[in-house]
Amino acid sequence: MTQTVEDAILGGRLRLRQPARGHRAGTDAVLLAASIGLAEGVLCDAGAGVGAVGLAAALRAPALRATLIERDPLTASLARANIDLNGLSARVNVVETDLTRASARRDAGLTDGFADLVATNPPWLEPARARVSPNPRRAAAHAHEADGGGLEAWLRAIAALTRPGGRLALIHRADHLAEALSACEGRFGALSVLPIHPRAGEAAHRIILRGVKGSRAPLRILPGLTLHEGAGFSPLAEALHRGEAVLGE
């Protein structure tokens, strides 16, 4: 049995049961949740893990409903536990399925175009081109299946789940920006790229990419966010981790 621990993020407002080892929700989840900007309607957290992003958004916005999609059974069970732990069972649910397969989505009851916004922290790596963790759940969170079509297939599925005019919020490695932009082509426009820098003067290591389904508005590059100053977080990064700030566009 996988050992789990209970953590608290967003200044203690969000409680999460998650594995003691392997992939764990952290700064990427905090930043993605802070970039959502949806006050009401339906949010889909695609590849939700233990539910950190969708639950954080639901806590911030009392009129928001969220669907968490996760394919790993143990991780999905932790997401369900976290919904109850945070008192959000009336507005948040978990769907256990492989979102990249249209037939699996239909069998799970997911309807194309149901979401006003889809937030996602997709698997980062192609197994054939990168060293993948020996921990199977960490590997599943970080790497696409070898035959799964990579980020292109992931964003194709996300576009299917998003209503026309609905929005995308994605966090990814900065060195995969070109791949992400290519996968959005013909699906999402009005794209904005927010570079995330570990420290001032250092190259970005993450990007947050946001867009609108069906829009033809041009790409924008936003001023970057610096995470660390001195021995700790920058003031904005600290406020984001405490749930006291959001990332506007």
C-alpha cells in the first residue's frame, strides 16, 4: 500500500492527501491555479493528480464547479478524498479515465464542450527521449505514453472538452514552448505566454500558456514572474503560495 501524508498549501486553506514519495503537488500547481481567473461556470482540471489545481480554484471561487480528470486509480482515489477533506463534494467531482482517448471519455460520461476553462499540467516528457523516473506514478505524471501522441494528443483532447470561446490554462517546461504553441494551432488563439524564472537574470524554466478556443487574436509575451529572491520566495511568489494573489493577463 502506498504511504500517504497530509499537506496544507495556500496558507493552510487547502489540505491535500498525497503520496509520501513520488509526484507531489507543489509550486507548479499553485501557479497554475493562480492563473485560472474563472469566477463561475465549469472548470476541468485535466490530469488532475490529487486535485490541487481544481480544488484551489474551487476554494477561491464559491460559484465555480470543477471536474477533476485523472487516469491513475490510486491518485484518483486521493483526489476524491481531498474533495471531502476540503468540504467541496457539492461542487467538485472526479472522473477516472484516460482523457486522450475519445471513447474512454465518452464511456466515463464526459461530453465534448462541457468546460468553460480547462487547466492542465500535462506530462512533460517523451519516454524515448528522456530519462523517466523508476517510480511508476511519478513516471506516469511526468511522461506521455510512448504511443499516446504526446502533447499534440493531450491538447487535442483538451480542445474537445472546451466549449467554443472557452479558455485554456497550461503550465509546462519552458523548453517545450514551441511544441505547446504548435499543438494549440487551429485550436486555441489569443495565446499569452508568461515566463517563470527561478531567479532574476536566469532563463525561464516554466511557462504558463493561456488561450481562447477558436480565437484568431495574436500571441502575446507577458512580463515574467521571478520565483526566488535571496533565501526565499519573491514577494509575489510568496503571496501566490499563500493564496493571496492571482496571475492576471
